[in-house]
Amino acid sequence: MKFLFDPEPVRAAEVQGASAQYPVRRIFCVGRNYAEHAREMGGEVDREAPFYFTKSALALTPSGATVPYPPGTGDYHHEMEFVIALGAPAFRIATKDAPGVVFGYACGLDMTRRDLQAAAKEKRRPWDIGKDFEHSAVLGAITRAEDFGPVGPQAISLSVNRAPRQAARLADMVWSVAEIISHLSTLYHLGPGDLIYTGTPAGVGPVVPGDVLDGKIDGLGPLRLVIGAAE
Ligand code: MN
């Protein structure tokens, strides 16, 4: 096929112990999946159903990167998250079958322009400019699901300049991996290459140029992000 200009290369993630990369198709994010974080944001978890927002695959940034402090914000926040990487199609899939479509898991950061998100919430406008911007979806290497084991007891944490900011267990998630996939698959034809950021624990906060963020989840490759100068 002939294009008028060079198309963007496919964004991809590293897979632990594999030479082939995982090509990313879409990025879904779950809102308010830890009760304590929902409270710190001035809300409550909706027990009826999870809710979502999305990020462009172009927002994907590998762990280890130094990213510029983004434009348009004075309140750039970290949200450490457990990320599901799908490996098979799923549409209206039952909860019991959902684990079968998981390829693997990774550490992720849902970087957020909190002031823009807060203004959007206030005015009942979309969250896009607060959530979906360049370098806002940071991802560590993917570990295959069979090498990770059952999700639950693992600790998830984030430190900034070695000072602890966020700490929880994956079992603290309100909606489980299987419940999220099953519910999201009632809304989309999910498929290989789709990532799901599963929400962040309490302790979100601002970062500034020069900060070094270190994210960890037991059993997964660690994640690092360095905040560079403002653009
Ligand atoms: Mn988030």
C-alpha cells in the first residue's frame, strides 16, 4: 500500500524471556478500582459496574524512558497500575472463561494531568486531555500469565525519589481481572494487543522535573520513569 506520508510505527512492549515484541492495539483504563483511591479523589466505588476511559496507543512509553514534563498542566500525577495484556479475542465472554484470553501482565503508569481532569469532571466534559496525551501510558516488560500465577497476594507499590507513595495488594482491586475483561467485552470486541490498565491504589500525587519514579509489582519486571524538563 502507498501512503501520502510515513505512517506511525506500531507501538510494542517487551515480553520477558522472548525476542518478539507484543504489538499494542488499544489501551483501556479502569477508573476507581481501589476503594481507598476512590475516596481520596472525593468519590466512591460504583459497585454496579466498572467504568473506563481510553488512551491512544501513541501514548505508550516504555519503562526506562525520560519524558518531558507535559504541556498545559501544573499538576502532573503518577498512578501506578497493574496492566493486563490480552492475547486472544473476547466478546461477551463469561467471567469463568476470561482468564483464558490473558496473554500476560505488566507494571504500568497512568500518568495524568490532574488539574485538567479535575476541570473536565467539574464541567462534565470528557477526560481526554487529562488522560490521553503523549507519554501518558508507561509500560514495563510483559510477563506471561502462566509465569505469574494467580492474581491477588502480590504487592503493588510506587516510590518517587525512593520515598514510598503508593502501596497496596492486587487483592485490593474492587473488580478482578476476570470481571473487568468480562464486563469490558460486553462493550467492545476485545482482541490481542489490547491493554487494560486496572486502576490505581491510594497515594497518587504530583511529580516535578528531575523526579525518578520506581514502580513494582511482585512477580513482574520493575518500571522506571524519569521526569525531564518542561516542554
Ligand atoms: Mn488510572
